[in-house]
Amino acid sequence: MSFKHISVLLNETVEGLNIKPDGVYVDGTLGGGGHAYEVCKRLSDKGRFIGIDQDGDALEAAKERLSEFSDITSFVRSNYSEIDTILNDLGIDKVDGIVLDLGVSSYQLDTIERGFSYKEDAPLDMRMDSRQTKTAATVVNEYSEFDLYRIIRDYGEDKFAKNIAKHIVAEREKGAITTTKQLSDIIRASIPMKVQAKGGHPAKKTFQAIRIEVNRELEVLNKSIDTMIDRLNEGGRLCIITFHSLEDRIVKTKFKNNENPCTCPPDFPVCVCGNKPKGKVITRKPIVPSDEEIENNKRSKSSKLRIFEHI
């Protein structure tokens, strides 16, 4: 299966990077290489591009897509949280721009055996990095009822989280839950029919929550943003596309704290904490897709782009 993925907010992100032809740019979630291709197109032979992805299939597909830029590209199979180590290993001190597109790629959703989709029957997997041991089946079968409830409530923002967790635990006592269809049927049975008639697919929120937990998505994002900002040159930019309100909140808060890191009480006449701003938030409000983009790519609907510039 070819790696198909329509890049979300493509022009807005590439414009937001403010690309210098001789600059060094990093894509921390390379995916199919859609954003990367547009970045590489704007670089001279003195520019440099580093693509990072923990998904081996994505990396291979991106290498192929970016083969015409082989002189200026490097590819690393890793998580973007390792950016310090990756740049050090490549002998790079600072970069001019970093992109993160935090959505699950269309390829991952459409490759049935990866277990990301609630629409098809497949093993409960959901790992973005197939080298890790924890899968969706681990979460569903081994987490306590309270932890399942917490994950579905917080990461899935599902008001039926308590009931879904209770049903999962009751079902797994009869035997292990091993497939996406089993899980989807359990979720369906946990949500009132009148609610199901109005909303989207009843399993959507829980599947999202379990995927976030399996891949530690919020934890990784939270611990990586400060590091990324520190690795930017003066005028360098960090562009992050989120698809989830909790992700967006993390990005918004981290950007704000890097713009105004002062921890002094508000009534202090002058700052004494000594924390200096690292840059400025370029996007006062997040950039969202146009109606036309949403029409052409339904998966772009919840996306938001925020941009930070280092000073």
C-alpha cells in the first residue's frame, strides 16, 4: 500500500516557517513527507533538512518522495522528543525551523492491520513505533478500571468514560479483548442509542484516547517544546499543528511561558526572577483550515497551527 497522506495546513505551515534557502530545517513528524517536500523545494544546495519519524513505513515512504533532494536530506527513525541527541549526532548546533504535525497519518488510519481505525476489524495495536512493546491491547486488558476511565475522560473527552471503562473491565473478565471490532462493540454497548443517533461514531473518542496513551503523545509533546525552542537560531521558528484540545492547550501554554517566563508576583514593581523571554508567539490565535480545505480533507477539521519565533 502506498503511503497516502494529505498534509494539513500545508501552505500556512510552510509560510509560517519563514524559510531561508541556506537554513537548516527539521520535521519531527515526517509522515509521508508532504510538508517536508515543500520545505526542501525552497532550500538551496547549502540548506539542510532533517526528517524524523518513529514509524519505519513513513520514513521509507518519505525517503522515496524526497529522493530528488538526497544531497541535503538526513532521515532518522526516532521520536522527536530525542531532538537534542539527534542534532548532536548530526553535528548540528542550531536550526532555523522545526515542524510538528501531530495528527495520525491517513496511511496509519487506512492500514487496517495497524489497528488505529474503529471502522475495520484488526488486532488492537495502535503503535506508531512498532518496536515498542505496549499496544492498545495492553491498555485495554491490563489497565485498572479507574485508569481506563481517566484516560477516556481526559484524552477522549467522552462523557460516557465511566460507563465505557466499566463495560471494558466486565468484558475482559470473560476473555482477553484482542481486536478493534471487539472494543468498538463494547463501546457501542456503553453509550445510549439516542446519543449514538446524533453524534459521530461512538468509538471515535475512546480510540483516540487509547492511541494517545499507547504513544505517550501528550507527555512527549509537553517535555519537548522547550528543548526545541532552545535549539532554534535567532529568528528561527517552531510550527506545531495539533488535532486535539489538550495538545493545543499544551502548545499554547508552552509558547506563552517562553514568551513571558517571569515568575514574579504581579504586584512586584520590577522583575527579579531573572527569567528572560526566549521569543515571541507569532499566532495570537491559532491558524485553522479554510472551509475549502475541510471540504477537500475532512481529517483537517480539528487542526490548529501555532507558531513561535526565537529571539
